[in-house]
Amino acid sequence: MTRNLGMVDRLVRIVIGAMLLGLYGALQPPWRYLTLLGLIPLGTALTGNCPLYSVLGISTLGKKSGSSPG
């Protein structure tokens, strides 16, 4: 599994996932269970891999700076 999420993308996903999960106690069923969808962005942020990005060929990783020939 290769990484395809940059640091900013991962931080945004952690914040969104945490906010959704934080609503769990504030809402009544059945809306409460929809907050569990926050596990998806949280999980992709922790692994650094988004399956949808892999399918679409997207990567938010910055270009790796290699040593310049010289």
C-alpha cells in the first residue's frame, strides 16, 4: 500500500473525522449512527492512503526533492 496523501490533506481529514465522531453524543438515533462515517476520513488519514485517490490516480504528496546532478 503506497501513500498518496500529503500532510495537509491528512490533517484536514483528521479534523473532519474527529468533528464527525464528536457529534456522536449530541445527536439522536438514527442520525447518531451517521457520525460513524467519520471513521473513514480518520482511517485514511492515519494510514496515509486513500483508496479513491488510488483508483483516480491522484496524489497530494509533494514532489520528493532528489539530489541534483552536478
